[in-house]
Amino acid sequence: MRALLVPLALALLFAACKKDDAVEPTTPSTTTPPPVDTTPGRDDNMALGNPSGAVASVVMANNYLLVHPQYVVGYDNSRGLARWVSWHLSMAWKGTAERCDCFEPDPLLPSGFFAAEHADYTNSGFDRGHMCPSDDRDGSDADNAATFYMANICPQAPHLNQQTWADLEDYARRLAADSMELYILCGGYGNGGSGSNGGLTTSIAGGNIAVPARYWKVLVVLPLGENDLTRINSNTRVIAVDMPNTQSANALEWYDYRTSVDAIEDSTGLDVLNALGTELQGLLEVGVDAGPVN
Ligand code: MN
Ligand code: MN
């Protein structure tokens, strides 16, 4: 009997293995994937990273993190202004609130820090230039008022602020109105701009506010959807610009100032888009946008 059982056991084992190895016939899926939610949302203003590693600690005065619900700032107390401001833009942030023109010192700046106020810019020859624009945050009076905190304001030559820089702000809002959502970072760097008073000005407010030589901006553009970070890939549109802080900035159109994120990082010492993997950053940061401009 035992002589027969061994081959029988082997045969059963073989059959069992064969069954395991066999490819199961695929059953047609009866469930369809859930539809992508393309309702505009208000997403994380700092989802693409913290380009300077700013921290909300008073010992980090020159790299201090200010987190407002409407935008986030990396603040440099030694220059009296932002190194960078980061925010999300979709139609979910838009509404009908009036522009408040209510410039105020940023209430999140610790005592002992320099906090710019409205009068610091008066007669300086430079506009109170928004980084996160007033028009990107008109969903409520409170949202709009927050964009007038002076840590979101930098000295910009009027022709830059009101024309070339403003044209790119308008373009970003047209993209948002056209079923896109954007992550935007920007700031000033370098020393010395030229406003409506002429000449080269390195600081205003009695030396407390540096006047940047140039302004940069990076926009990451996505179709409306969910889980934005996971949808960013090497084909994602990234627009980067670097403009002079002078009255002749309007000699060119905003899109003539397009450059690579790598060039901006070289100039500013920041690591933009650092929430993305190193490899993906490398792919996205080397190119110069050549997409549509209106
Ligand atoms: Mn402006
Ligand atoms: Mn980077």
C-alpha cells in the first residue's frame, strides 16, 4: 500500500502546484474607477515645499516661517521682507470681496522683529507690491485683508508691479478660471532697484527694508483634481520668470522673462519645489517653459 501512496501523494502535490501556477482567468471588472473630483478646492499653500527651511522660531529671525491660512512666508528680518511667499490658486479662493487696501504690519511677526507698515513705502518711488496678489484671495473680506499684511508686500518699481508682474498674475488667474489649479512661489533677491524716483535704491524705511534687484516667480500648473503632489510628473507645466526691479521692466512682456527653476535656485540659494523628489525636481527645473502665454 505504502508503495502506491507515495506516487499518489506526489501526483496530488504536482496537481496542487500546477493549480497555483496556473493563470487565473481574468474576470471582467464590474466596478469602474471613481470619477476624479474636479471641484476646485483650497489646498495646502506650502505643498511644494519650504524653499529655505524656514522655521517659526525667534532664533531664526532671518529665515522665519509665517503661516497664514491664505499664504505662507519665509521672512528675512535682516532685509525686512519675504525671501519667498507660497500659495495655492484655484477658483475656490475666488469670490466677490472688495479689494480692501488695508495695509497692516503682519500680526504674526514676533515682537523685536522689524515689521513694515504702510508709511514705510510712502514717497519711496516703489509700489507696495503684493507677492500673493489681492485678486488671488477675494473669497472673503478676511482673506483679502490678509494679503495686505506687509510681510506679503515688497518694494516693486511701479512699471514692474503694475504692468509686467501684474500681467503674469492675470495670466495665472485665467488658467485657474480655465479649470486649472496652481502652486505659486515668488520673492525678491539681490540688492538695489530703480523706482519712480530714478537712480539706484538699495533700501527704504531708513534702511530697514531692502530693495531687491530682481523678482522671481515659479508657477506649477495642474488640471483640477485630487492628490496634487502625486499628479506632478515630468510633463507638468512649470513656468519660471526672473524680472528686473526697474521702471524698464515693462520693455518686455512677462513671458520674455521666462527662465529655468535651476537658474532661479542658483541666483537665490533657495531650493524651490523641494517637496518633490530629487529626480523629478531635476527634470522639471532644467527646462524653460514655452507654453501658451495668454
Ligand atoms: Mn502687484
Ligand atoms: Mn528645487
